[in-house]
Amino acid sequence: MEYAGKVIETVKHIRETRLSRLRPLNEFFDHHRLSRPSDMNEATSRITYNTRHFSGNYGVVVAVLSVYALLTNPFLLIAIAVIVGGFAAVQRFGADPLQVGEHVITQKGLYGVLVVVGLVLFWIAAPLSILFWLVGSSTMLIFGHAALIEPGVESEYAPVEEV
């Protein structure tokens, strides 16, 4: 019960802090403000401003890409399920040592087997390739969007608001 309360509090905190920064979709996808930056300085200033301005939207983009990456690699989902389920099963049923023939299997031994099995499953599922794909695709999408969207009129007054 206490764990569920912590999860609910965490979700409320995320909703209040991160999701409050979401900009409307018509502002995020405003094709009237699309233009190619004239030079690298303008691109850098656009990226700097837009990454702060659209930070909530970019977080959603990363989350959607993460879910997509997990759903397109079913073996990774299976590996995660086996590891999480295995830890839950060992925690619940493996507290007492188990006598099998001449061998005594302890909770520590079960965790050791689970770690070895988990490492083999993760080696086959290649989560690092998904991580690198996620970093690369997120970076390209976010920086591309941030560089191509012209900041609004409010960007001229942003330094005044921060003071």
C-alpha cells in the first residue's frame, strides 16, 4: 500500500512539473513558422530557445520513441519481463533455502542464476543498440525541429522575464 502511494505521488509530481510545460500542438507543429536558419549562429540561438520553450513536448517525443523502440523489439520485452518476474518470484518464494537432493539452493544462489540468465538475455536482445538508436533519433528530431522553428515574438522578451 505504501508503494502505491509513492507511485501516485511520483506521477502527480511528474504531471505538475513536466506535463505543465507542454505547449499546444498547433504551436508545436506551426508550419507557418518553419524556415531555414540563415547561419549557424541563428540555428544555435533557435535551438537554445526552442529546447527550453518546447521541453515538455520534446520529452513526449522521447517517450513515444522509447515505447516504439520497445514494441519493435519483442525479445527485449521478453527479457525485461523474465528479469522483473524472476526478481519478484525470488523475492516472494525464495526466502527460505530449498533442499534439492544433496544441494541447498539459497536466495543468493537464485539471484545469481537470475543475473546470469538476465545477462545472456540482454546480450541477445541488444539493448545498447536500441539506446543508441533512441539517442540518435531523438537528437535528430529535436535539434531538427528546434532549428527549423522560428521563435515567437515572446522570445525577444525572454531575457527580461528571467531577471
